[in-house]
Amino acid sequence: MKPVFPPPVQAGSVRRALLVPAVLLLAACAFFPSEGGERRARPDIPSLFLAPDAPRYLVCGHRGDVFGSFFVDPSNTIPSLARAVRAGADLLEIDVRERADGVPVVAHGGGGVEEAPLLADVLRWAGGRVVLVLDLKPGKVAPVVRVVRDAGAVERVVFFASNDDEFARLRRQGADLYLMVRARKPSDLRRWLRLPDPRLLLVHGDPDWLTPGRVARIHRRGRRVFANAWEESFLFEVFGAGPAARELFSRGIDVVQTNSPATAAWARDQMGPDPGEEERGAR
């Protein structure tokens, strides 16, 4: 008798099968948000990064609480950002663009830029609550820095410079700005780590590129390491960022950016004492 084999599973059918539970999970996150554990607010960079008792592991909400507010509040809006803070995020990454009139707004792109929240309003809301990471989309740097200065928010904002040109443009606006840089290859890392720049706080890298040796080199220069949870495992990120965040923290990553800050904050709070804490404190 000829054996009968089941038809091959098509990739599209797998994606469709995963879509329903993913949507249900997003709905649950939106209507039943998780609250983060008790954690002393550190709403400025000196207390979050530079104080002797600065926390070791940090969670950065990506554009707010994307998964937790998926059906409720759009990302890059104050309600979504507020949900991320309630969920336990230590920092919030937001995208900054310019309206047609040159006014900086918080928006990733596409439609709706003209109606997006003003950066000035988001900075005002964030004061006393949380540190912001600004990802500057194409546009002029000077108007954004001017809004940050007018809001008295220099000590509450980290600017993300993803390449040499952005770094140079930001530094021309002042040596007092706190920066995060992107490293994609060994020459990037060598260049950034050679810079005697006391306000270069963070190095952003892909998880699979951030080997233990590279993480250790960054730490030896007194800088922190930043990575995205969804680049560690997209599936873990969709179904709860806890496992991905915990894996990254265990590898020495200091700041994990996530679309699910509640589960990443849970993972952060489960981490025990860091074996490099004494060395880090000595710096």
C-alpha cells in the first residue's frame, strides 16, 4: 500500500496560523496592561546613568508601549509613552521629524506628521518622569536641539547619532549634549571608543554583533551597551519580550529596547547581582 504523506506546510499558512494568537496577545496587552514593579523614578541622565547607585539593567520603551497600546493609543504619542512608564520603562525612544513649517514633532514617518505631537509638549510631559532617547529622522538638527534647550531638557535627553555625519552635526550644537552612537563593524567601535567624549554614554549594536569581548571593551571605556530585543528574537518580542530581554541582560547588555516594556521590565527585575558591578562602580 502506498504511504500517504500530509501536504507540505507552506510558509504563508504558518504566518497566518501565528497571526491570530499574536493579535489576541496584543489585544490582551492593550486592555489588561501589566504594571512594572516598584522602582525609584530616575528622570534625568545623571541619576539614571552616572550616580554611584545608578541601576545596572535598564528598559527602553520603543516609541512608547507599542504592543501594550496597540489597539488603544498610537505609538509616539503621550498616552502610549505614559503606558510604557507605568509598565516599568526607564527610558523612552521617540522619533523626531519636522513639520512642513519646520517645527519638530514626534512621528516615525508616513502620514500624520502634520498632526503629530509637538516635541516641546512631549518634553514637557516627560519632565520629572523619564529620560527620552531622540531618534532624529531626516531633517535639521539645530531646531530640535533648540527645542530641547528651551525646555531645559538637556539633562533628560539622549540623542541617537546613527552615523558619523549625525554625530558631527549634533556635536556642533554643543559638547553638553548626551549621545548614543551606532556600531556596525569593528572600525566603528574602535573609532567611538577612542573619542575622549565624556557625554558619549551609549553604544548601540545588533545583538549578534555584540560579542562578549566587544561588550567588555565598551564597558572598560565607561560606556553602556544598548540593543533591541526584537533583533535578538522577533518571536520572543511578539509573544512577550521577557525571554529576549533576559538573554540580552545576561550577556552584559545594559539597555534593552523593546515594544513590550512590561515583560522586559519583569525580566530586568529578575536579574540578580551583576558580576561586573564592583568594577563598574569603581569607574
